[in-house]
Amino acid sequence: MSYHADERGYYGEFGGAFIPEMLYPNCEELRQNYLKIMAEPSFQEEFHQLLKDYVGRPTPLYFAERLSKKYNTKIYLKREDLCHTGAHKVNNTIGQILMAKRLGKHRIIAETGAGQHGVATATVCALMGIECVVYMGEIDIARQAPNVARMKMLGAEVHPATSGSKTLKDATNEAIRDWINNPVDTHYIIGSVVGPHPYPDMVARFQSVISEEVKSQLLEKEGRENPDFVVACVGGGSNAAGAFYHFLDTPEVGIIAVEAAGKGIHSGESAATSALGKVGIIHGSKTLLMQTPDGQITEPYSISAGLDYPGVGPLHAHLYTSGRGEFISITDDEAMKAGLDLCKFEGIIPAIESSHALAIFKDRKFKENDVVVVNLSGRGDKDLQNYIDYFKL
Ligand SMILES: *Cc1c(COP(=O)(O)O)cnc(C)c1O
């Protein structure tokens, strides 16, 4: 079985491009060019140079000795938290801004929920001196003032989405409307392995630098390229896609995807898409999503803004239904405790998203000699207020 997108963008039954007629030329231009452009030596050279000098790659693969002792297995942390801007998202925005330049685009648009993808996009637009418009729900703008300020400092224009629930879904609709109106000069940077083909495949390829590095780093530390397990949290699924990518076709490597159970899978306040989702279409892609019996998208909930998404990328829907991936849901409380544990045991304050991945060790047992790589997708600076409120610090 293949775990990579076919030429129509399908992972098993999931994926594809379910888009309005008027968006067809935009996606088609990208589809016809993305693999060709990514294969150009000059593209690869510029991409890897920026990953090295601007993002700070390769990120370390750190053997977490005290955490490993606690759980009686060998835990390695892939330190995406040390990337410039504090998370893995910039790997993708660097790739896409270079793609946009090759396609002759002068203007970038993006949508953002909590603002993390907006900041990563505004960052690379400043780097390249390209105009940047970020769509963001009015309610999210009010909730995420520091990220709005960051985007403005970086020179981006933040457009409030004032329709519907005034959150991510509405910001996405406005970004799509903008793209339809500006097909020639504008590139739309999507922030995860979601959206119509070719976005899920393109974003996974940009993020695949994570597992590429893990292989050579493990070879150096353990004398073998493959871990026994690789673990990552899944919102839309981009850090997980990058961490899994080079192990997808190696069945000896166990793949563990961790979703947000919020206040409990069946509490009505959760984002556990695989457990609760049914097949449907979101953001132009056929995948698993949380919906009511009549097909309305259910409002997701998680204490971590990055996992608060009602769907999951089509790759992950395929990993789930095919049984290739093991899916575990972690509640807010479990994640917060695991996050504080990492602080106390290793001196690393993780993003709450990443804390979900760390929380599996309490119940999911591994053998003493198992090598378990956890993708530490981001750092906790952005979540300080959440940690303060939760632990009454
Ligand atoms: C955005 C974000 C996520 C979730 O996005 P994916 O596309 O699922 O990776 C996870 N961790 C951090 C730190 C994030 O900022």
C-alpha cells in the first residue's frame, strides 16, 4: 500500500481537490509546477541554505535521559522548538515563499486561527520583501493580541473576517475569495497538510526535512537510521507528516499520531478527529472531519490553539483507516501535566500542542530498548499565559 499522494492527490480514498470552478486555474498552475520546481537544484540549494542559516537547521535530536529513565525506554526529542519563530511551521512557509517567487507571484495571502501560521508567513514575507495579507477571524484577533502585534511588526496587513463565527473557517473563506479575485499575482500559503491537492503533498515534502534529519542523527547516535516509534501531535498534521515522512514505507517503524481529546473524547468539547470524524469535505479535501449527522462541521475544542481543528489532513485519515498509524487521544489535563513534567525533567518548556505527544508515555508502554522519537513541534513561550492560568503560577 502507498502512503504517498497519487498524481490526483489521493491517499487511499482521501484527498483530491474539491474546489469551486473559479479556483481551478490557481490550483492547476501550482499542481503542474510544484514537483518540477522543487526538483530544481537551485530551488533545493536556496531552500536548504535558508533552513540552515535562517531557521537554524538541522535542529538537534536530543536524548532525554531523565525522561527516558522515568518511562524506562529511550526517548529522543526532535527539537523543532528551536526553529526560528519557535515551531516547525516556518519550514513550510520558507518552502512556499520560494515556490511563489518561482511562479512569479508578488503578493502572499494566508489564513490563520491562533496566529502562529500568520506569524510564520509574515516572517518569510519580510525576509523576501513581499506584500503579505493575513486573514484572521475578528474573535481570534481579539483573543490573540500578541500574534497580531507580531504580524504587524513584521509588516503584514491583518484583515479581520467578520462573517459567520468570526474564526478560522471564516478567515479561510475570505482568503479563498481573495485568491479567486487575484489569480495571477497572488500565492496562497496554506499552513498545514490540508486543503486541495497539491497542498497536502507539497507541505508534507517541505516538512519532510524533519524525518530526513532524524535518520542521519539516529544513525550517528544509535547506529541505525530507523527508530522503533515516531510520535507527533496532529492538528492539521504538518509536523506529524514531516516527522513520519521518511518512515511511512518502513513498516518496522511504528507511527503514533496524537490528537487532542480536549475535556474528553465524548465530552462534546474535543478535537479528536479520528475517533469522532466521519468522511466529508473540508477546505477542498476529502478527509475525516467532525460533523453533525446532517453534515454540519462541529466546532472543535482543545486547550491548545494549534490542535483546535475539526479535520485532519488526508494523509492522516489514510494512516488511520488503513491501520498504518496508531492514534491516541490526550485530554487537556493530561497534556498540561506532561508539559510541566518536561520542564521539571529536562528544562524544556514545550508548546501545549507538543505536550500532547509527550503525554502518551503515562499509559502507552514501550520496551526498555525501544527508540522512541517524539517530535517536539514548538516551544511554550506563546503558551505562558495558559500555563499560568492552568497551574495558578
Ligand atoms: C500549529 C502547530 C501545531 C499543529 O499543526 P500541525 O499542522 O498539525 O503540525 C503543532 N504544534 C505547534 C507548536 C504548532 O504551532
